[in-house]
Amino acid sequence: MVRIALDAGHGINTAGKRVPSYMGVGNISEWELNNRVTIEQIKLLEQYENVQILRLDDPTGKRDVPLIERTNKANKWNADILISNHHNAGVGGGSGGGLVLYRYPNSNKFTKSMQKSLYDAMIKAGAIKGNRANPLATKNLHMVRESTMAAILIEYAFMDSTTDIKEILKDDFHKKMAEGVVNWIVEHYGLKKKSQPDAKPTPKPTTKPKPQAKLSSKGNSIVDYLNSVGIDSSFKNRKKLAEKHGIRNYKGTAEQNLKLLALLRNDKLVNKPKPESKPSSEQKSAYELAKEVIAGKWGNGAERKRRLERAGYNFNKVQAEVNRILGSKPASKPATKTFKVGTKVRLKTTATKYATGQTIPARYKGKIYTVQQIKTDRVLLKELYSWVYKKDVE
């Protein structure tokens, strides 16, 4: 099982962390841009087997989670890698910028290698190469310094660059950035896509499905925002709102939606009452839903709660059933060997595969290594920064 910690930097109201007003695209926070990439990464990773995902920031963006709380959460969870998503600033309205990946100056060989190969994967996926002197940078940043696993902080592009902002606001920019990161993870850990089970009929919501739009404010798009405050979200009405707020020739582009979303927030539309969703007439039992949750069909965290409640289900009741089912599973057998952090072990010459699936090179076998982390059936060898099964060390 590969554990991936993901982080959307800052919060929606963090002071100074937003697209500068002189860029003329509206009041957009950096967190909103970071959140788009994070959501897409989660969506892509959930398509693969043997992956667990931990989100470190507040998925609503309302709270700027302290950095120490984020890294403590990832460390306690024993994440294998940490990706912190950000967008840069510093060009001051000029041109140029591009992708920059940061690691801690004293990071190990694996992290250095990860930084380079991850950068290459992102450029291949469509990231902006830019004109930075060193896109593979080192810096004493908390997220990469205080994490005990390999950690990379990614600045996808510059919010105050006249060339980068045009790319950032495109419909597919955040998708390309997420694909670059996930493609590297899939290749490095040898992940396989989940098999597609026979689809079961899902409960029919009484409200119309909300189409995916361009950027979040409340929900995941301008459409979600309008629905959340009780306003007609049809294209026809959005076009009227756009004209009312000075946006001419509205076609629903990402840039127009971002600008309209910022203007509507400032217009205090949030004071209008939210419509109450009604439960579906085709209800599944808590047990059936819990099985689907465990299978990953309802997402994780806040997304799971939102989707279940939107479909008319009691989230707390379903989650309690999930906890009951998982808690009733027989405990795994204890490992026959005991290890402690700092223990010196020898990698057996008979070992063939890392715990993550890759072949162990012959030159690493028969040598002494230090145990850095311990899990149920495997240990992390410090010098290799790789997980191996306990049965393969002595």
C-alpha cells in the first residue's frame, strides 16, 4: 500500500496569497488554484489499486491549517511521499516564470532523484518550462524540512506573470499539472488501475446534477456557488449576470467564470437562502452504502460527506456502519520478527522485489542498512529510502 500525502497550500482567506489585482482577473486566492490541482490529483489517484491518500489542508479552504499541524499529520500517518501544491509570485506583472520544484537542501538521494524525475514528468504533461535559472531549487521551507518522508513543494506557475496567468486560467491547466504528478507516482510505484466492477444503480438525486465548471468558491465551481445561494445557475442566467457586472461577450470560459465568481462574491449573494435538498426516493441501506464507501465509490473526507448528503443519506449513520465493518475484521497476524528504528539489518541475497513492486538491483543485496520507519509487514531502509518486506531482511 502506497501512502500519498497531498497539500493545497494556504487557505482561501490567507492574507497576500492571491492573484494581484493589477492582473485584472478578479479576486482569486492562491488556495483556490492549489485546490483545483489537489482535487484532480485525488480524483486520478483513486483510480488505482493499493493507494491511500491523506489531505493535509482544510478541503473547504476556510482554515489555513498551521504548517506544523500539516507535517505532524503526514509524519504520524507514515506517508511515503508528500506533495505540497502551490502557485508562485514574484514577477510583478512581467513575463516569464514557469514551473519550480523545491526540496530541502539536505534531502537524501531519493528526494533529489524524485525532484528531477517529477519535474521531467510534469514538463512532459504540459507544465510551463519558463525562464527560471534553477527550476530544481532547494530552500529551507517548513513543508519539506519537517516532513520525515520524501517531500516536494511544487510552484506550478507565477500568478503575477502576464504569460503564466493565461495558462493558469485555462480549463485544462490544473488537469495537466495533476496528471504530471500522478503519472510519476504511477510509474515509480508500479501502480495498476482498479478493475471496473459491474455498475450498480445509484440513488437518483431529486435535484439536477451540477455540471463541472471552472473554479471553486462554495462547492467546486461557479455553478455550485450559485446553486448554494439559491440562484439560477443556467448558462442563460450566468450570461445575464456577466453582462450586469460588465463582462461582455460571455461564453463561459475559465477566465470569464473566475472574474464573474469574484464579482458575485463581492456582491454579497451569499446572504440568499440555500435550497434544502430532499432525500432520494430510492434509498440504500447503511450497510450497502458502507460497502460502497469502503470500495471507494463515494470519495474521501469532505467530498464523501457532501456526496452522501446530496444524495439524501445520513453521513454519520453511514460512517458509523463503515467503522463497524472495518472494526469487525480479524486482526492481522503479528510479524514474526521485531524491529526498532535505528536497527541495523542485512538485505538478504534472496530478496527479489521492493515492497512497492520494483525489482531490487543485485548490487544492493547482502549489505547492511538502517531501519528508518516500520510498518506491519515492511521496513524503510534509510540508505536506500525504499520499503522492503521484513522477511527479506535479517
